[in-house]
Amino acid sequence: MNSDIERLLAAAADDTDHPLSTDVDELLIRARRSVRKTRIATVSTAVLTTAVIIAGAATWSAARHESTGPANGPTVTIDPKTGTITGDETGRAVLPPPPVSQLSDANLRDQCKPADQEYLDFLRERVANSDDKGVPLGPAWKLEVKAGTGTRVQALFLSPDRSIVSTCTLTGVGQAQSYGRISTEGMKNSEGSIVGTRVPPRVREVLVDLDGETQPRQALLGADGFYTLGLDAQNKNVRRVRGYDADGRKVYEYTQPTLPTAATARPSLPSNVTVKTAEPITPDAVMTKDPLTGKALVPAPPVSPLTDDQVRTRCAEVDAIYFGKGHQPDPVIDAAGPVDKNWAVALKTGTGNKLTAVLISPDRRVYAWCHMLGVTAKGAYDYTRGAVQADGKFAETFDFGMVPDGVAQLVVDLPKQGPTRALISNGFYIWGLTGGNSDIQKVRVRGYDAHGKQIYDIRKDVDADFD
């Protein structure tokens, strides 16, 4: 199962070994994990109000702009035959709600159980979300709302004690594209609403405005105020939520606050700041045994057999999708332009058509991290960009690293396969075919000089699950 963004936000909230930073790049790096094929993230475009988008359901963990009103507000137009909203209070046409799934509650529950178990394993490993008591999805969980057709369904379940709502998005039989568990206590306001997931009890109809769309969508409202826009709205940001009573009068409204991007929240970057990589150092001998234990090291991941031109061609296709997915403008990232023949392939690993690569823009101010399992973007992929910081380094990421000065060899203590010699190339290093599935672990990274003396020792969040 592909991990979802909410899992990584839970990991981002684990501040063991370092305090919470308010640097926008670092915040998004710690929270981000674009998931295969359908999610593409921007590393240098961050928000201080963390947002979770799960197949159209959005929740915010910071200040909310919500309001309620008496039952004498503006009314919407409701079709008396179908019960659907045909026009909002301003007269705008409204897109219909997604259809109710015809799959049984028990069937959906069984299909989502494996994803729920994986999520619970993750919570236990990370000791994340203390509000979640770890009760597994089962018959006692109430299905609140289910939307979709055929085997493509989004379902929301409420735990027996009503403390957790789980979101399960299925794209096929037993294929959970995303899964999450949200604490109802930690995310609700005084009226019990959860922005993007739940409205107050008196609401009978819900309209949602999404970024980039001119027409509001009517949500499918289920039991206990939970609602969904279905799979069709995934990866779209919620701009406004309105709730109406049985007479069609507006009694609830949420408006998304203006969120600062990297371009507005951080100081402007001088044009002469470019990435500074460490000078390459040739070791006296390639390490084959762990200096700490004397046991054999796992060999470094292989250099990809693809030529640099092949890497650029393949990553350029995903790069074009990245800019077509509602990419938030960023002056540094945008100035680098699309990936083309002028981008340098700094690092590449993989076998056959499997690829993870780091490309550097011609102006040396932006990186593109590209993970592909096929020749084209029709296969699974994962992608993001990041901009250089004021110190000439890229922000920390769990997909690759920058080689420290004076280091000739690096060992990454991976939890499953053991201490692994990193692949070093052009000042960057990687420990495997990062991307796709996300098993983010905080591990030890050790660096050694040319003579084998240890001169570097940190703990770093890394993607430890390779395709």
C-alpha cells in the first residue's frame, strides 16, 4: 500500500532529537511525502499552517477561520425531486455530490483492514499521535460515509469510542491508495466540526469551494456530520466550506486563511547564492566492513545504467506534470525553468528502468529529485523540487543527502538491511532507491575521511523502504 501524506505529518510531529523549526523549507521537508503517481509536492513552497489533503478531505492543525450564523441567512436552491443543490446563495451553479458507493459496509471495512494495520504499525514504530489508542478497524467501527463507483471508493469510519475517524481511499479491490486516522478531539472546534471532514450537527447540506475551480461542489453528507467529495477531488485544496440547514439557510462557514508560501514567508534569496557541494575525496580504500562492528557492510546502491540524457528525458516528463498540477509559484524554482538537456545529473541509482536521480538546474539554485519505476510517467513515479537556502545548501530531505566537507565515505545504519555504504556522486549521497512507499526512519549516518577516520556522526530522517 502507498503511504499517505498524513502518515508523514505524524512523523514530522516527532521532534525527538531536534526542536520544532519554523523554517518553512524544513517544515515542509519534514511533512512532505509525495505518493506515487497522483501526488507531486513542492519542497520550497511551504505552509506554516500544516494542511493534510486526503482524497478531497482537508484538515488544518492551526488557526481556522470559521463562523456560524442564525437560521435566517442566505438560502440555496434545492431540487425538490433529487434533494441536490442546484444553485448557491449567489445563484452560481453547483456541481453534484459524488454517488453513494454500492459496496457494503462490511466489504469496505474488510478491504481497508490491511491498510489500517499498516498504519497502526507505523504509529507504534514512531510513537506518534497519543490521541490514537490503536484500536484496529473492525465490525464495531461505524461507516459514516462512502462515495464512489465500482471498486473506486472513499470511505470514512468512526471508532467505537468516537475518538478516531479513518479515511480509506480505494482505487481497486483491496488497493488502498491512501489511508489515514484523524483524532476527532485534536482537530475539532467548539462545535465539534473538523474542517474538510465534519460539519456541526444542524448542517444538512454542504458546499465546498476548491482552489482552481469556479463552481462549488456539493459534498456527500453521511452520518454524524461527516462528508466527502470523493476521489474526483483528491489533491485539490479546500478554499471554503459552507453548511446549510434543512431549509437551505447558511448556518456554517469556513474560509481557508491565506497561507504564506516560501516566496512570501522567507527572506528573498540573493541572486548570487548557489548550491555549494563538498569537494570530492578519494578514499585510501573502499570500506567493506563496518568500522564499529567488523561485520560486512551492505554494498552501496548501484549507479543507474541509464545515460544522463535518458535520465533527463524521463524526468522531464514528470517535471512537466509537476508544473501542471497547480504548482505554487516560487521565484527561485520557477526561474530554473523546466528540466532539459542543460540540467546536470548529479546522482542516479537503480537497475533496469527503475530510477532515482538528483538533477541540478543550470543556475545551480534548484534540485529536481526524480523517482520512476517505468520508462514513462504512465508507470509509478515520485517527484519534487527544492531551492537552495541562504547558506548554499539544500534543506534536509529524507530522499538523499549532501556530503559533508572532508567526508570520503558514508555509512547509513538502515533498520532492515543494516549498515549500508552510501553511493556518493558530485557532492550528494543516497542509500537506496528512495521514493514511492514511505517508511521514514530516523537513523544514524556516519562519515569517514580518506584514511577511514570517523569525522561525522548525525541522526537523519531517511526513506528506508525501497521499491
